Amino acid sequence: MAEQRALQVSILATVLLASAGIAFGLYAGSQSIVFDGLFNAIDSSMAVLALLVSRLLVKQPGRRFQQGYWHIEPMVLALNGSVLVILCVYALVNSLGGLMQGGKALAFDSAILYAAVTALGSGLMYGYQRRLNRRLQSALIQLDQHSWLMSTAISLALLLAFSAGYLLQGSDYAALTPYIDPLILALLTLVLIPAPAATVCKAVQQILRITPVELDGEIAGLMARMSQRYGFEGFSHCVTQIGRGLFVEIHILLPAVMNHWPVSELDRVRAEIAAAIGSEGPNRWLAIGFTRDRRWL
């Protein structure tokens, strides 16, 4: 499956970049490079988890999970985003501590080489995931794609900061160079925190089965138009989005004139509603019921 192959490639690339980042960061004594490596390490572990979830999502529903495994996808997204937020907060605290302690000298020439190589590798992976996901439209690959974009942004920011530090050496501003590493780390964490935080909020809403306002409005508007067309006396609906799974349940109160409609005509109305909702496929769960008793609404 293309989604699983893409995640496997991403895992391999992330492990290589994470190992290089942590090792070089510890060797050079750079907190920002260690943060870059840890960011990639967390991504690789989350990509492994995403790969397992991807395999679950293509399985047929079983006796224990009769509506499929869609609920696991937002759980993975929430976990991934939460870990990244914690990492960013921890790195921010460390960077502020480094600034208050006077910073630390850094070998900028080798740091520039590291940042350039990782920026190139991350950028290539981001482009690969982006092109692939135009066709697949996978939430898991989209999350992985955003992670590569963030990794590329981190590496480019490091490259810019290390280049500035290299140019400042031997100048009248050489005393500022020890502060560059903790300062760029602080700025990176402040910029990166909103993205995983937004992922966590959206995933938690899906875990709690909170219906999106837009989705609820679309179904309500559709049924209002159908009621006007067929003269339905009332309707009720329940809709939610869990991962890539769309769950829609609609109950329709028929008028007296439709009391003797054959099942085939009701099926035609049902098919019309289903076509208007769209998203037909294994990710859509749709139930449409008809009644003449208002208590079943």
C-alpha cells in the first residue's frame, strides 16, 4: 500500500537524521542541534506508530471493533502532538537557562555543514510526501508531511543562525556568539509550539466525538432542502468525523401521502441523500431510516 510504503521511507530517513543530530549535537555541545535530533527521533517513533495504525485502518471491522478502527487515528495524532508540545516547552526552558548562564561557545563551521545537510534531506522528504499525498489524501501522511516541513524550517533557521555566528567571530560583536545557540533554540520552540498544539486540539475533539459545526450545518442544510422537496414532516441527524471516518445517521418523518410508497421508492430517496452527502467509500458509515412515528426521531 502506498501510504504504508511512504511511512516506511519516512521512518528510515527520520532515524538517520535523528541519530546524526543527537550525536553531533552532543559532540558540538549545541542544544539547538540536540533539539533538532530529538524532534526527528520523536517523529520516527510516531511514524512507526502511524504505520501500525495505517495497517489497522485497511482491515475489515471485526466483532470487537464493528465500526472499524477509525478512533485510533486521532489518538495517535493527539499523542504525537502532545509529545512535541512537551519537547518544545522543555527545550524553551533549557534555552532560557542557557541565556541566563551566558551561553556557550560553538564551532560554527561544522555546525553550518550539519544544518545544510539536514535542511536538504528534510526538504527532499517534505517534497516527496507532499507529492504523494496529493493523490492519497492521508491524514497520517499529512501529519508526517508537516513534521518534515517543521524539520526543514528548523534546519534552515539553524543554518541562518550559525552562519550569522560564524560571520560575527572576530568582529566587534564576537561577545554575542555564545548566545546564538540558546537564542535560536528559544525562538524555534516559540514558533513550533502552535502547530502540534492545534493538532492536539483537533484530535481531542474527534476523540470526544464533538461534531464539527461546518459538517453539522452541511447535513442540516441538505435535509432541509430534501424536506422542502419531498414534504418530510421532520428529521433528526447525528454526524461526526473520527479520523478519516465519516459517520452519519439520519431519521426522517414521512408525510401521510408517502404512507404507501414502495421500498424501492424509499431506496431511491435514500440514494439521492447519500449522493448529496458524498464521500462514498469504506471511510463513510451512513444510516438513513424512515418512520411515520415522531417518537423515533
